[in-house]
Amino acid sequence: MLLTIAFSDAQCLDMQLRLTRGLVRHDLHIIADNSIDEVAADENEQVCASHGAVYVRLPVNPWTARNASRSHGAAMNWMWHNILKPAAPAAFGFLDQDLFPTQSCDPFEPLEDAAFYGDLRWSGARWFLWAGYCFFRFDAVAREPLDFGLDWFANRLDTGGANWNVLYRHADPNTMPQRPITSFAALPGVELRQAYCEWRGTWLHEVGLDGDLSLKTKKRDAVLRLLEPALVRHSADAGELRI
């Protein structure tokens, strides 16, 4: 089961669903909508319907307008308690909405040898799995009191870091499957931090909340150009006509 925490960006969600449907091995993709605006939520729901993804409108999140990291963690926790634990899937993984696969892949394969894995983030001597790409074998974590929130008391661990005491401190990070992460500026002649993007293995991360927000439209256009070969190839394979 793939789960995406979505937020007020139907174009971004459409691109991800087009690509995950054709490139990523999974049985079910659930979109958990954390948007404030009901108009944006309606647009996201329409995108999900067009791609056959399951749409879940999350309840009002008290953190959404105040702290993006806490809002994201609360959304993940709601999905854990209300969807994942009752459904008991064999495995599940969380994705950021602006993370896009560009080649065929099976992100669940490493779970054959690991209880969980993803992109590691470090804060001092402690580490945790980045909330935008983290995968778990359900039987290995089902009885644990998981908390995908923050833990500022443990070296300022961001979203997902509250699982440090539950999971991560008991595991050797050197055994976690890893993929190369390369940062780059999406726009030529613009400083890295102003138009920050990442290649995470063969996945492109737009990093939509980072950089100079006045360049957001130009940055999105640059991301679309980078994704165009994969989007066109998938649309052709699926017999779709996209304008």
C-alpha cells in the first residue's frame, strides 16, 4: 500500500499518480488529503477518481496553518491509526506528494530483508526515516506505538523522528538500504537554495516548500520538463492522450 499526504496541489498529485501507476509496483495507492481549502480538496478528489486512487479527506488538522512539519506528522498518525492498523496491509510506504518516480521500481522489495527502510536523515548522533519516503513491513511494526510526529527533545528530529525511541534507536542504520541523493538547482543561473530540487535515486523530488517561492511557477515548469520523458512514455504505454 502506497500512501501520499496531499496538500492543495492537484497538478502535483496528478503527475505523481500518473507515474506511480505505471512505474511503481503496488496494489493500492491511498491519497490522504491534508488541504485546508475545500476547492483544492475537491480538485484532488477528482484527480484521484481519474486515476483509480483511493481518496481520504482528512479531518481538520490544527497544525496545518501553523507548522507544516507538525501538520504532516499528524496526518501520518491519523492514517496509521484509522486506516493502516485496521487494514493490516502486508506492507506500506509513505510518499511526499512532490516526489516522482522516473523509472520502473519496486520500493517494497527491500522489506524482504528489512523491517523498515527509507531515506535516512541525521540530527547529531540520531537518525530517522524521511517522512517523504519510508516503508514498513506491517507485521514488524503493528504492535509498536508508532508516532510519525516530531521529537524536538531528541536532537530536533523532524517529521517521523518521534519513532526514534520506538524503532530507530534499536536498528543499525548501516543495514538500511540506501539510494544516492543529489541536490541541484532546477533553474539555470539561480542559486541552489532558491530553486532547490533533489534526485533521490531515480525519483525526482521537487521540494516544493523550499527555495524562493516567487520562482515557484518557473520551478514547476522546469520539473515538468525533467519529468516529460517519463510522463510521455507512460501516457503512450497506457494509451492516454494528455495535453
